[in-house]
Amino acid sequence: MTMEPGIDYKITKIEKGPLNRFKNQNLLLKKFGELGLHIYKAITGKRTAEELRKDLEIEPDIFAEMLSYMEEAGMIELTAVESGSAKAEKPKEEEKKEGIEEPEPIKKELAPPWVKKDLLKPKEESEEGKRRDNEKEPELSETPDEIEPIEIEPIGLEEEIPEKEEQTKKKAKEEEPIEEKVEEKKEEFEPIEAEEEKAEEKEETKEEPKSGMEFETEKPETENVESETEKEEPEKSHEEELETTQLEMKEDIEPVSHHGAEEDELSPVERIIKDKYGETGIKVYKLIDGQRTAEEIIKETGVSESKLVEMLDFMDEEGIIKLEYPGGEKKKEEPAPTVAESGFKPLAEEEDEAIETSSAKKEVGPINVPIKTPVDMVQALYAKSNVLLKFGDRGGKILEDVNGKNDIIDFAIKNAIPLYEVETVLAFLLEKRLVMLKAMPRTDVRKKYGDEGYAIYKKYGKEGVMLYELVGKDIKLKDMAKRIYSDTAANKAKFVEMFDFIHKTLRIDLPIDKELLLRELEKG
């Protein structure tokens, strides 16, 4: 939709979660710099395009170019809104039109110019009146002959009435049902074969012995039939050309849209595999269900053993799957037999938690969901007062939001509380036996935070998912670190590593390197 000059637009922002918002901001930063990012953040839906441009003091051409780009990229939606000046101009134009089209009605009946006012009055019975009448009579007898053709008629009314009638007739004809037009066209465009048969029948009648007059009268009929068929042929050929061009256009468009739909169906994890190994890699990935062995996958896909080992190692390194080896040790020299004997399972399976070692559990922090324990009213009031005294309003908000569904990241994001403070409050509530903490299963993590968030969780735990939720929001880098770690200086290297991994998972190029990120954190 191109922005037309003189028309104002309502701007509606289209965002689908933090990932979509961050991608939009990254595109605008690369395309227009800080100005584009500033405009995108200023769009709230309350101000129209013209009001926003005036508030930000931006030139109309640059502003229109940025909004057009955002609309084409699917970031915003523009809806035309009539401005005040346009509304004011419309009634004026309508008044002018009405003044021209409808002439003022003639209220007075005009008398002929040769009739004077005295004639309209009753005649005087006096002698002076009679004399005046006698003097004016010859003038009246002469003037009508000269001014007979003059007729006083309302000017413009009779001319405009037939014009209006013609316009109404034309509109009525245009507004006839489409079905009638289609039927007329069908009747007009009869098959050529039927016309040819009629022509043949008439030619046969010509061959029979007839009088000269009859022969001459039938000639023009055959000529008319032939001329009608000749006229219909080019019309039909024109319609056939239009149909063929439309079909060709559809054939050109369909494969493109179908290809785009296939790409949209792929998850980010599947895209990574497809970029490396193509469709065979995706087939192998879909067959990994924790039950099939490596030998079964080789038979179904037709890949070689060495290629399968290479694919599995790649998926294991990227955090997509987790290979299980006997004794908990990974043997790079003989990967195929160990996989075939023990099998492997995708990380999405909840059973992985039971198989993982205790050391692996310590490395990755689980996402806990607090659940309230049944207590009486007195204990609940006493506990709430203790929480408020120790942690203030933040502790009270966390206690109110405990419903068995919100996890620790929900508390931190919703109330703008650092993650470590949320854990401190929940530890106090657990000590007072007011809540129970339940670790969120891996399947629930994947459903709630998607494939990208799940891959980040497998590598960095709750801290990684917390940073994933903060990415793309209007928060400085050092403030993000403070929302996750109490000691940012000790964890700055890990924070930068997580930040880089998240961008790689989202397939977004970082505009700055790791050294600059570390310097930015040191400033805080």
C-alpha cells in the first residue's frame, strides 16, 4: 500500500513475541540506523502517521519511505483515515455542486414585457381612465405581432431535466444484474458449429430449383450469417487469449507460494539441519524418536553409516539431540556401535531427565514452578506479613502471582524483578512451607518457549531462557545482565557467550563483536 499525499493513516504495530520484535528492530537498525529504530519504538497506535511525524519532527519524504518499508516487511499495518481539512473541504464542494445543479425556483409568474403594470389593475371608470385606454389600445395591437415568438420559460430547467433522465437511465442500465448480462453473452456467443450447420442447410436450399426472386432474397440472409460468425470468431479468440494468460499467470504464481509455505513450516532447528545436509538430514532428524536404532534409520533413509555418524555428531554438537553412550562417556573412535547398541533420543523427550547424570543437572538450572500449599487463614496472613517485611512490595507481588502455572521467569519478566531475587523470595516461601517448587518438564519448556528457547534452555538453563525473553526489548545490555546475575562482573563472560549463542540460534548477525560487549558490561 503506497502512502498517498494529503491522506493520514492509522498505524497498527504487528508483533508476534520477542523474537519477531527483535528481528524487526534489527532490520530497521541496518536499513535506517537509530532513526528507524526510534520511529518503530514510538509507534503505539494512539497517534496517526501525521501526528507522529510532527511530534518527531521528521521530513515527510523520509518518514513516508520508512513507513512504506515497515508495511512491506509486515511490521505495521496502515489504515487510511480522513483528516480534518479533507472533511471540511468536502461539504464546501458539495454545496457548490448543489448550487450549480439546482437553479432557484421561479416564484413569480412573469408577464410579457409589453404588458404594463397599469393593465393588471382594474380599469378606472372615470373618463381619464377611458381616454388612457383608448390611447394605449393601438400600441397593444401593434406590439403582439412583433413579439409573438418570444415565450417566457424557466431557463435551464427543461434542458437539465432530460439530461438527468438520461443519466438515471444509464445508471439503471449499468446496475442491471450481472446474471442477465452473462445470459445475453451466452446467447450472443453461440457455438460456431451451430452457425455453420445453419449455413450448410441454407446452401442446400440454394441448390434446389427456385425462382430468381426467391434466390435473390435468400442471398443476404446467408451473408449475414457468415458475417455474424466472422464477428463472433475474433471475440471468442480474444476471450480464449485472456483465459490462457490468466492460467499462465496462476501457474507462475503457484509454485512460488507453495515453496514459501514449505519454508515457513520448517522450525529453526530443521532449517539448521537442512542448510547442512538438505532433505536427507531432515528425514534422519524426523526418524529420531528414541526407539529406532541407527541400523533402522540407515535402512529407511539409505544413507551410509559414516554419513549418519557425521549427522548425529553435528546434531549433538549443536544441542539438537543428545547421544547416549555406555558408562556415560563419549567414544569418538567407535560412535556407530555405541549408538546402535544403546540408541539415542531427541532432547524433546521428557525421559532424558531421568537418564541424565547428576552433574548434568547441576550445570543446567531448571525452571521451577511454585505451587501453594494448603494452609489456614491465620498462617497465610502471618506469612504474607513476613514476606512484606523482609522483601517489600516485590515479595508481595510474587506471592500473589503464585497460581501453579507461572514459572520463575514469568515472575521476573512481569514484575521487572531480577531472576536471583525471585529465587530468593521463593526459597523463603519454601522454607516457611507456603509453596512447593516443581521443575518444569522439558516437553513443557518446549511448548511454552518454542524450539529456539528450548535449545537455549538445554545449554544455559533458566538464565539462558531469561536472556532470550529480554532480547529485543528496550533494555540496555548491562541492565539485562543485572536482571539475571547479582554479580555481573563474575558472570560477564558467560553472559556474552549466552548472548552470542542466542543470536546464532535466531540466525541473526550481531552488529558488534564479543570484545565490545565485554567493554559495555565493564562500564556498568
